[in-house]
Amino acid sequence: MKIKLLTGLLAAAMLPSVSGAVTKNQSPTPIDPALVNEERIIYWLEKRGDITESSSEAERDAALSRYLEGMNNQKVKLPKIEQARLQKNHDAYIKNEQLAQKSAADKTVKVLAVLIDFPDLKHSSHGLTSDDTDMYYSSYPVSHYQDLMFSTTGFTGPSGQNFTSGYQYYQNESGGTFNFTGQTFGWVTADNNAKHYGANDDESDAKDTNVPALIKEAVTKAVAANSINLSDYDIEDPYDLDGDGNVDESDGIIDHVMVYHSSIGEEAGGGDLGSDAIWSHRFFVDTNTNGYTIPGTDKKLFGYTVQPIDAATGVVVHEFGHDLGVPDEYDISGSSIGSPVALWSVMGGGSWAGVIRGTEPTGFSPYARAYFQSLLGGNWIDEQVIDFEAMAIGSQSIDLVEAVNHNATNQIRIDMPQPLVDFAAPYSGAYQYYSDEGHYMDNSLSFDTDIPASGTTTLTMKARWDIEVDYDYAQVLVNGTPLAGNHTKVNNQYHSSVKNFITGKSKDIAGAEGTLGWVDLTFDMSAYAGDSVTVSINYVTDPAVGGYGFIADDITLSNGSNFFNDGAETDGSVSLNGFLRVDDKKPGKPQNYWVQLRSENGQDSGFADSVYTPGILVWFADEAYTDNKVEEHPGHGFLGVVDADQNPVKRYDSIASSTLQVIDAAFGLYAQKSYSGDSNLQPTAKFDDSLDYSFPEQPESGLNLPTHGLSVEVTAQAGDSSSATVKISKATPALNADFGLDIDYKTVTFNNATEGGDNNYTYAWSFGDGSAASSEASPTHTFAQSGDYTVRLTVTDGESTVDSKTKTVSIAEKLQAEIVLSVDGAQVTVSPSVIGGSPEFSYSWDFGDGAKTTVEAGEHTYELTNQYTVSLTVTSSDKQAVEVTKQINVVVPITAVISNSTDGLSANFSSNVNGGDGDYTYSWDFGDGTSSSSATPGHVYTSAGTYGVVLTITDSTGAESTASKSVTVQEKSSDGGGGSSSLWLLLLLASGMVFRRKR
């Protein structure tokens, strides 16, 4: 045994140090404000002398604020693959893709737990007293943590009590289907003193700068000392690294690691270390490389949770909740007020519930339970879902059992109508195409068209975008092939196969229009001449981050003139697969309520020793928010509890934080528990969304709720809140008479848009022109003459409720137009003169030479002399249209340029002629007394020289123009004899004579 132990110690001593390898591969670690124990922080501030026993409440609060300073300055970013996992699981939950109600299969996880102390703070000499922590033990053996986490019968408290273990907690919450198992190893000792790992960086506000190094040391040392088979702890593939869709297989990463250190946690005062203690949290090591390979193994350490020596069940199950993927439900910015969740959820402040704080954590929120049901299956919830939009007007009663009971309906989900949210207006018209915003998207817009066989075809559109650079992208494709355009990129640093794509922000492009950054996109489609094609716009996103997406308007295809126009004004003109057709509103994110009965039984027994009153909780969830930072967005968050009692709860004569504000949040039939700062203890039995639950005195503690006519009333409630009956009602919405109208000159179609009431409507229309009234729902009426008319619609429903709507209808004078123009040589300047009609006007010009435009006024240059008919079509918004024409005579001066080529005494001539009427005659004077009337003559000069060539062009109108050019010709040299051959002969003879003289 001694030899084996010595071998283990030597192996541990020879392991490489991991403390120095933190900053290169590591993001800053987070803190978990939900775990703040203000009472214990004050205790340690006093014990360390930062405050005294006689300090005032104000001084204590100030000291507490200083201690917690920096909580809201965290700059923590999850690893990319963790973001992807959370997003994928969340999306699956939202879409109910994996929902497995009452699954028979259990889920078992196996946790590797390690205990680590420090050279200057050994677990065996921790220096704590019974006053220092509610979880004081004279010693902290491995068996204590094994029982705390994994015992099936609970763990022993400081005074011999039996408390719920982590295993029991997850069994209780899952209805007996989630097995939280594992093995604890330790204690091992860190390489450095405690302060080294928990120290904070004041300059960057980074907390616990070296904790990842501590985690790596802990696991590395534990594996070496205990010969741990890490394969036993790698049975899951939560990131689906091999992409096969199976997450219940090994992936080379240790599934779950929980580390305990030998100090009080910073969240509870930090003991003697104070702010240099480690704050309990869930995070990752080597975030930039997705983990650290444990020496001597093929397994990586990646995710972990870290807890203090005196951890209770609440901290354990809260942090493991993060491990499973549920977010914090408190205000993670660390605001002093906090979100309206508090003790109602273990992911809020419920981890601290119990006679001994943290030993009786409350249950998960209905959101977290539904998420676990979706992700893990099992028996977490027995949920009844109501689609409020489809629900008939009236009421239905539902029996509920307490949340801790998994044998009957224990929560109700009410899905609400999807809201419309403000969106920037289209570039033109009333509508635009929008890719939508989100992650894991592959959305598209497409249409079919025929490309002309000749000419140049160009695709253009107005567009704006905000797209995460290279990770996300948009493409314009023809038959699936991406087109290169004026603002596309060629190479993508993250997706090598993606070419010709759009990314980044359009407003960063020089010349982008306005604050939104509209840009002209152009694409050459000449390669598809003569083809029938499918044109598409695709938008693809990854699992995390991202901008608002891609927006297109005024899509055109032109070849001399536009042959395809789509400004999104006509519904169904293109195929939409994920893209949306929107105006200045877009569909908001899903919203829903949960109705849940909370008691003081089972896992919610921690409420028995609190001032929280049991009853029916109404929760509101809003997917438009990803956190509960109520200090940033008061009244809004991804999840909150509706406070039934809107009377303020006070502490020291001031409005208390949300933790106390929601002690009376439950609806019910019984009086509230007494609390000194609460003056109203009367029960509230009914939730009604027409009432105000925003708590204006302290908006962070309230909720701004939509009004849809929903009410939830408690009609029966057991004395111990083990069961209740609720009546869920949909009220008859208020009658709201309204109408739209479509004006076609003097004929107007009125479109009824009445909402609310009981839908059993009768109508009375008054058109304001003395004509007979109409009782049709959507009548058509023709006015006799132009003018302004007051039109009134009066609607009566089946309950004799009456409402009316009045609008002024303007009938314009008859539309008339004239063309105003001036001609200057080849250029004509045009503008319209319009009388009558209803603005806005659209214009269509045809200049008679094939050129067209839709501008209001402008200039056009003709190429040939001729008489042209200029036509203008003006269309007004009341659908009047008029076409007018005007003939103009255009004289375009003739211009000519001579081109030539020569070969010896031969010359060939051509010319480039423009202007005139295009019917040309040619007269060439070659400068040697000869001439030609050919358009492209050839001429042979009789002798070398330079000649002045003159071309006279005359068109059929008699207009004339001349061009001249000097042309030089010379005789060709001979290769077979003549002067050059004689010269060579003379040179040869001369060389022979020189040779003979030398001899």
C-alpha cells in the first residue's frame, strides 16, 4: 500500500503545471449573482473589520455595495460550441421537436467531483467556527460531499438533521426520472495559495482570474492519484461533435465536473480571503480551444462547476441546472432590486431556501421544467397547453395539483397571440422582404423568370443588412449558383465553400443611404441569356450572435427596360421560405403564460420557513428577451412572476427589492402570511390582463403585460395548496369599428375591418353625400362629383354593443396632364404638368426611341435626327391614369471620324459616323485627284507620299459634315534584288579584297 501511494504521489508531483496557461486560451470567468448571501457578506465584513457591530444600516448597505461592486460589469462570452448547444436545445424546446411527455425512460448522468484545497488553506485546518457558516462541520471528508450530491437517502446536517441531497432534489423535480449520480475524489492540494486563484483584476473587472487553472489542477491531480477511468465519465455527446444526432455517446470530453475548494465562497463573504475567494459558478476551461486534455489520457476537461467548502444542496443543484442548459432567472447584471422571480425558482433566489440557508432549495420554474422535459424526456411536467387565439370566448375550468406532484396536471401553458413590433419602413411603397432574425436559419425568397436571349440583363434591388461577419451570410443565386455583385465578397474565412456572399453591415458602405444604410445591389445575369431561371435570395446563420438580417425592396430585372418588378406590394408574387413580407411592423417573438400551484410540501418545503404565501403563480414568458436584466429593461424579461398584490412591500420604510416584493405574488383564496413591511394581507383570487401589473413605484419588480382579454381565477384551493381549480377565461374583446378604403377615382370600395365584440355584426354606412345608407359589410359606392365626404360606419354586435368609425374620403378632380419640354440639339428636357388626381403620382415616360424612365422629370439625349413622339402616362393614387403625347423634331449634328490602314501604296478607309438621320451618303477625296462614294473604300496610290484625305457625309435631310485626315503611304521594299542586294554584293567583294591583301 505504501509503495502504491508513493507511486501516485510521485506521478502527481511530476505532472506539468497548468497555472500559467490560462490567459492565452481562456475567457474571463463569470460570477453568479443568484448565489449572493447578503447576511453572510455582512457577517464577514464585520469579522474582518470593514464595518463594526455599531455600524448603521446605511453604513452596512454601503459596505455591501462596495463588496458587490463590479457584478454588473461582467464581460463573459461562452464558447462557440456551448452557445450552439444552448441555442439548438432552446430552439427544439420552442418548436416542441423533442417534447416527450411522460417518457418511461430515465436519464442518468455521472458526475466527476473533485475536492481541492490550498497550501495556505488546508481543508483539515480551515479555521472556521460555527458562527462563520450555517454549514459548519468540524471536518469535511470526501464522504460528506458524496452524500451531499449523490446519496439516495439524504445527507447529514451540522446538527444531525437529514437534508435533501442533489440526487433526491433531481428525483423530486423530475418525477423520479432523472438520476444525478457520480463519484467524489480528494482532497488534492493546489500548486499555489488560495488568493492566486480567486484574485480579481480591478482594471478589467474580471473575477477569479485563475479559477480555470485550479480546475485543471484539481482534475489532473485527482486522475493521477486515483487512477480514475475517465471513460466512465464520458457517456454523453451534448455538442453532437460527430454530427450524427446521437447525444448519448462518448465524445472525448468529460461530461460533468464539479469541484469544491476549501474556502468560503466570495458570494457568501469569502471568509478570510474576502473578495479574493472564488465565486461559485459554472464555466469552461480553455474556452478558445474547446477544452484541455488531461495528461496521460485521451479525454478533455471542458465544462465545470465550482462550489465552496460549505456548499449546501441549493448551490449544487443551481449550478448543475446551468450544466444542463437552463439560464439564470435573476437579474444577471447584479442590480440591487432584482427580477420578479426571486425564491419562486431555484434558478432565481430559491437556491437559498431552508431553515439552514440552501438546504431546502425550491423547485424549478415551469419554463425550466418544460425545457428539461423537451431535452431529457421523463416526468418533469404534466402540462396542459391552451392556444388562446384559438380558444372560444368563454371559460374553462382546470384542476391543478401542486408543482411537486407529478401524477396529474401540474402546470398550464397558455400560448398568446404573437405580437407585432415596430420595424423600419420599406424603401418605397408599403411592403418589403425580410429574412427574419435568429440562429440556425436557412431562409430564402425565390421567383421564376425567363431571361431575354439578347442584350444585357441586370438584376437590381434596394437592400440593407446587418449580418455577423462571415459567420452568417446572404447570397443571391440563379439556379442555385451564387452571383457575384457589386457588394459581394469572394472568400469566407469560416465557410470555405461559400462564395459570392454578402455580410457585415450595409451602413458601413460608402454612399449608403440614410441611417438605415440602404444600398443598390446589382448583378449581371448575361450568362443566363435565353434561359428559364429561378432567382433566389438566401440568408444563412450560425448558432450564436448575429444582426437583424437582410432586407430587400424594389427587385427589378432589366434588359433595355424593366421586364420584372417586385416591390413586395403584391402578396404571393414570390415564394417565401422563411423570408417575410412585412411593412413597418414585423412579427414579434412568442409569448406565453404558465399557471402553476405552489405549496409548502415536498421540494417546496423551504417556503414553510419563509414569508412567501403559497397559491397559484402566474408566470409570463417573452422570447423577445434573453435575460432578466430588469435594470436595463424594467418590466420586461424572458421570464417573470406576475405579482398578484400590487401594494408595495417595504423594508426600513423604503420599497423593498423584488425578493420581498413578490412574497405575495401568488393568487389564492387565503390570507397572506404576515410581514412587517406588508400592510395588505388580503388574498387576490383573479388575474386579469386588463389590469396593471407593472408596479410603477418600482418597475423592475413589475411586468408590462399585453392585453388580450385573458383572466385566470382561483375558484377552489386546498388548505395546504396541494390542489386547486382555476377558471381560465377569454373575454369578449371590446367592439372596435373600423374600415379601410380603396379609391378608384369616384368609385370607392370600403373594406370592413371591425374587430371585437361577439362577431355577430350588423352594419350601417353613411357616405356623406345624401345617398341612401348601406347595410353591407364592405360596400362599393360611387360619388357623383369631386369633394371631401364624411363617411361613417356604425356597427352593432349581437349583445347590442355599438361602435362607430368616421373617416374623410377625398374624391379628386379628374386627372389631367401635359408635357412640358424643351429641345436643345440632341437633348430634350421634360417635366409633367398635372392637374387633379390624388397624390402621390407615378410617371412613365416613353421617348419614342426605345428609351423609357419612371422619374418625374429629367433629360434625354437622342442619337439620330428624327421626329419623335414623346409619351407620358401619369397615374394617381386614386387609380386615375392619363396618357399624353407630344411630337418633337430633333436635329442631331453629324460627326465623323476617319480610320485607315496602309500596306505599301494601298490604303483601306472606314469611318465612325454618328448623328444625322442615319441614312448616310459618302464622298471620299483621296487627295490625289481620285474619289469614291463607298462607305469603306480601298485605294492604291501611284507613288509614295502624304495625302490629305477628306470625307463628306450627307444624310437624307441634306445635313452635311466633313472629316479629314493625313495619310502616308510608301513603296514596299523588295526581298529578292534591287538596291539592298547590290549593297550586300559590294560588302562581300570588299571583304574579299581585304582578305587577299592580308595574305
